[in-house]
Amino acid sequence: MSTATTTSAEATMPDEIARAVVLPESYVDEKTTSYPAFRWLRENNPLGVARVEGFDPLWIVTKFADIQKVEVDNKTFGVGEHNPILATQAGDEFFRSMSPEGKVRNMDVVVYMDPPEHDKIRKIFNPWFRPGNVRRFEDQLRELAKKEVARMMDYDGEVDFMADIAGWFTLRAIVTLFGAPMEDEQIFMDLSKAFFGGSDPEEKRDDVGDDPAAAAQQWANTVRDFNTYFTQKTQEYRGRSGEDLLSIIANSEVDGEPINDGYANGQYIAMVTAGHDTTSATASGTMLKMIEQPELLSRVASDISLAPKLVEEGVRWVSPVKHFMRTALCDTELRGRRIKEGERLMMCFPSGNRDEESIRDPEVFDLDRKPNRHLGFGHGAHMCIGQRIARSELQIFWEELLPKLKSVELAGEPKYLQTNFVGGLKSLPIRFKKA
């Protein structure tokens, strides 16, 4: 049989591999579950189909080059009428039941949009994220980093680096960039954790049950609470000049009219959640790697000009965004597989970032990797709009922290968030000595 005629039924992968890639619980132990499954797929079935009970059949895209192709070909692959974030069938049905039109889309944010709507909304905010504007906030971020590092130094040599330091620094950075009152930081933290924690029993909200749609219910309830908060902020900040994100979004226009609450809230939520959880996961995951390889800490601490390289390799290594979904908008072929219109594809960024064909020695954390081509910020039209802020934030944090550390070791068992979407470590107990 010609590989050019291979269909989804013929490309089905083994059950245990499919479950290791699709199920949120597989990501609490990446080293022994999801990453070995990705490696097996790249070697044996790089574009295969996962059939997991409770989920739609999914094409699993594991190769760097294939992910890039899907991301840039917006005429063939898009969001379409499906969810760009993997949910159970019960979860998607829950979202449809909430929509008068029966649509799965539950937020007016760019990840749910295809061109031209995507481009129209994104271009409103692109100027704010340009390098010149990002640099204007560096002094504020550095002062914040100094305070957080001083707070860490006040601990008696032991701290949960993720829960007590990295999570709060990145959260407070977002509050600062938004121009929101710092007394609202707990609101931001609680909602951000709930937003991505719907599949983690330890992060479940009290108003969510235990049925198959629980994760979708948590997502929807958290979006509702975010909307309540930000709708009030839009009214408060409208007509007010300022360089902060609240002022910029509240006073922007769409099609010549003031931005409506749906579009405004969608952008607020995306920037808070993606800006916080991805950077905190990257910071804590990079710290864990420096514990496993102490020479990394010593090298960067003694030559802090290496901080940008530590950031870049940290993003590749951690890959805090685990996937986004795309839908085939027409019949097509990819890697010799026949993909039918309407079939769904799961782009697995951690796998692409460990693809041996595209990345030299991908299982090595290499500060000297050049060029460092990775998919940690996505690719194509949906590439992360806040990547410059994220790089700047992490670089400044390492510049302030690492010269003050002599050594770091584990003081307990690291724990990962149970999620197949965005996340990483949720707890990293460490013992450290000051330089």
C-alpha cells in the first residue's frame, strides 16, 4: 500500500501511546510517560491517530517540521468550528450547550480565531509588544525582580521555588504590566491557577462537580469570574490615558468602534493566563535543570551575560505550552497521510522541541545551542504575541537571582500540574545557599 493513501484508520497508534499523549494525568510524570511516548511516535508513527475513550479521534503531530507546516498553512489548517484547546467530548458538548448558536467557542480571543478576524484583533495590540515598548517596562520589571529575590533571600535556606517565588514574581509582573492595583494580585493568582487547573484534582474549584465535563465547567466558571473583574476594569479605565495594558485595551477600537467587552475580556484573560503560567513554569523548570546540572548554575552565575541563552534553552526544554489543536479545512495530505476535511490535529510542541531531525542533541540542555530553533512560542500567525515580554522578564529575573546563589538542591519531591495544555511544575521545594 502506498503511504500516500494511508488514512486515519490505518494510522492508529497503540492505546498506551495514545493515552500517554492525550490524557492530562500523563503529564505529571513527563520523563517516564509523555516524553517516551513522543519519542516512540517520532520514530515509529510521527503522524498517527490517537483514539482515546471520551475524546475525538486526533491526528498527533510530533515532528518539528510538520508542526511548522500546520501552523503556517492557515488555508488548509485552522481553528474552524472546533476547540483550539483539547477537551473531552463531554467538555466540548458543555461549551456548545452554553452558546445560543451551539458553538464550542467560549472566549473572543485570538487563539479561537482564524484570519481575517484573527489578524484584525491581533494587529490592535501588536504595537504594545514591539521591542521599543517592551524596553520601557524593563526598569519596573527589574525593581520587581530585586524585591522578589530579596524576599527569597529572607527565607531560611529553604523555599518552594515555584509556589513561593517564581509563581509570584511572574504574577506580579503581569499585574504591573496591566497597571492593575497590586492589592488585586490574589484575584489574578486564584483565577490564573483555576484557568489551567481544571484537570488537576488539587486545583478544582468548589463550584465544579466530578462529571466528565468538570474541566470545561471549571474553565467556563473561571472565564465568567475573569469577565466580571475585567468588565468593571474596562469601564474604570476607558477614557484614561496610559501605557499599561488595561488602558491600551480598554481604549482600543475594532472596526472604528470602541472595543466590546467580549473582545476586551478575551485579550485580558489570554494575556494574564498565558503571561503568568508559561513564564512561571519555564522559570521553575529551568531551576530544576540547574539543580540536576549544577554546572549550569555556576556558569551563568559567574557570567550573567549568558542569561538570555539560559532563557531561550529553558523555554525549549520546558515547553510549557503542551499543545494547540487545528482542524483540516479541506481534504489534504501531510507526511504521506490522507487527512480529511474536519479531522482534528494535536500539535505537540514538547515533541517538536525534542525532534532529533531538526534539533541537534535535543535531550541535552545546551546553553551554547546556535541557532536555537524551537517551538516554545509557537509558530506562524498564532506565534506568542508576548514572547519579548516573557524573554525580558525571565532574563531580568535570572540576572538578579543567580549571582546571589552559591548552590541549590532539592528539598522535597517536585510536583507537576495535571494538564495536557499549559503548565509544568506546581511545586519545587529547594534548599539553597547564598553566594
